[in-house]
Amino acid sequence: MGAIDQESLENKEVFARLYGEPLFAIPTDLYIPPQALEVILHSFEGPLDLLLYLIRKQNFDVLDIPMAQVTAQYLVYVEQIRQTHLELAAEYLLMAALLIEIKSRMLLPVKKADTDEEVEDPRAELVRRLLAYEQMKKAAQELDQLPRVERDFWVGHAQADLHIEEILPDVCAEDLRQAWRSILKRAKLHQSHLVTREQLSVREHMSQVLRQLSATEFLEFKQLFHNVLEQTESDAVAVVVVHFLAVLELVKEALVELTQSEPYQPIYLRLAYAPISSTV
């Protein structure tokens, strides 16, 4: 039974499909609004567009618009809009009022101004607006005729699997010299400086002074340091300073005496506990 029903359905003529389901007849409760059967031949983008269409269609001169005829045609179109789409008729009604005002002003007698200047035509302001709108509309149409991506043409994309070998620049002798100089400069910045401390003992130098004085009765002050400088291999200034401190420490402890025969004469050292010779 199911196979027979399926075959009978396939033999019927499908009138339409709704959401994928076949319709074999027009539904009796189908409601079609009147607006669905309307055919709009011309569509306008505003009141100026409609007014310019009426003028250009009848080859009227924009600078000399027959206001009575254009206004009558304009009102017929506005009445059609008002009956079907009242929410869209506001701007058109405003333009219709302006046209009626211009028409009424043209019917009134013209009064010359006291300054003998020519009275401006009531249509002048409307003409300026129409000419400016027409200019912008033509510019928009010219822009729309320009080729547009994804409307008139498509941008081609291609991926090339190419292996590009990198060519390194040649290195001259001057470049190598500059690089080596830069390395040396950086090496000097990272160079470490080691400060060593030399161990100099004042007590040891005191013993040296005592040994020197024990071998002689008197020793000249300069000779004492001359002998030290001959024996040292390190910093001479540090050794002389320590040796001088040793002499001062011996004098302080009363182990060494400093003598001078006359003022501004050489200074001599001798042991404080050594006996003074009768010849001196």
C-alpha cells in the first residue's frame, strides 16, 4: 500500500516546493498582499531625484522650469506614495510645499527694490540645489562604473614555491681590519685589573736598620736608604716609606739616635746604646 501511494505521488505534477516539501496545488488559505503584485518601474533616492527626473524626462531647461506643469506631475507621484507608503512621503510632501510656494510667488507681481537691483527669481535657490545634486549624482555614477574588485574582476593569488639563494657580500681587507679593531676595543673594556698588596713589615725593616748600625758607629741618613734601594726589586717608593717608618719607630723606642754636627749638615744615625768614640 505504501509503494502504491508513493508511486501516485510521483505521478502528480509538483506545483511548487516549500522548505523542500512538494506542493501539488495552491493552498486555499494562502494570502497574497496587494503590494506583492506591484511593479515599480522607477525608484528615486529623494525629492530632488524625483524632481530632476521629471525635468530631464521632458527636456525642460533647469534654468527656466515650468513650475505649474512640474508641480502637477510631482503632486501625482507624491499622492501615490502617500497612499501606499505614508512613512516615506514626508520628505516628498516638504518638497511639494516648496514647489507650491515658488509657484505662488511667481504669480505675484514683481516689486523692484529701492536700490534698483534686479529681484532674484524665486526658482534660483531650487535651481542651485538641482544643479549641485545632478553634479554629485553624475560623479557617483562615474565612480560606480569604475571596475570594482569582486564585482567586475577578481584579484588573482598564486603561491610560488621558489628557493632563493642568499648571496653574501664580499669582504674586503678594510672591513676585516675594522672588525678586528672593534673586537680589540671591546676586549679592553672587559679587561680585568688585579691589584696585589705587597707585604712590607715595619718590624723587619727595623731589624735591618739595627743590623746596619751594629756594623758601624755612624751611618749617614742618605746612605741608609741608598743601601735599601740597591737591595729591593719591588716598588721603591713603598720600600723607602716603610724603611723611613722603621727609623722613626726606632727613634721613638730610643734604640736609635739622630745626630748632626752643625745646622744644615748631613744627618747621621747611631745606636743609642753604643759608646761614643772620643774622636767624634
